[in-house]
Amino acid sequence: MEKNKNNVLKIREEQLMSKAELGRKAGLSALTIDRVESGMACRMDTKRKIILALGLKLTDKDKVFPG
């Protein structure tokens, strides 16, 4: 299975945020956050929730999910 490289882990850790905290802010489970950080594919809606929960704008999507 192809891994989807992203910067969710890096950005989350820079903000000193736990997976559970990011999950709460995004309305997602910590397990979903873990899966996304490990490079598993996720839906566009999930990406949008994560970007916003990290306090970023949707125009910053390429910083979080490049490619």
C-alpha cells in the first residue's frame, strides 16, 4: 500500500499537541489521527478537519498534505 507522506505529525508536535487533543479539535478519533500520520489515505473531509484543527487555513493544505 502506498504511503501518503504528510506533515501532520511534525506540525502537531511543533504545537505541543497530543493526538487525542488534535482528534478532539478535529472531531476525529486519535486512531484516525494516528493512521493519517502514518501515511494512510484519508478522505478530503478528514484532511480539511485536520488542517483547521491545527489552526491553519485551507490555503495551507500543501504545507500539511503536500502533493
